[in-house]
Amino acid sequence: MKGILVYFHCGSNTGYAIESLEKAFYQMSRNIVSTDDRIHFGYADLDKGFPRTLPAGFSNVIQFDSSDSSKESLKFIGN
């Protein structure tokens, strides 16, 4: 397995139930791949900054538009 991408259709730090899901998905991902470098979190936007629920030092956070099906967008996600 290359890694795990956890994608949220909303932006970072929106509150709601998303924060508890971020924590749960992060822990589930660690249980599966055992290392942060194979875990990635994606958001529709990062306008509100780095997700506060993810551990300090975790850097695999990306922003992308899930409605963009262009080759360039899909290639970015695959890398």
C-alpha cells in the first residue's frame, strides 16, 4: 500500500463533527500504515490554516478541488 488519503469536502478548521472525525481517521490511518509519511489529509480549502486536530509536526496536508477531473489535478493527487 502506498498510503492513505483522507479527504474532507470542506475546508480545514470548520468545527462541527469534522474535528472528531479528523482525530479518528488519523488514528485509524496510523493503525494501518504505522507511519505519518504515508498518511495524507486533503481539504477543499486551507483558508483557515493548518488543521488544529492533527499532531504537531504532521505535514502531509493538501488542498484540492474534488470537482476538478483534469489530468493535472488527478496527477497531483497520485503523487
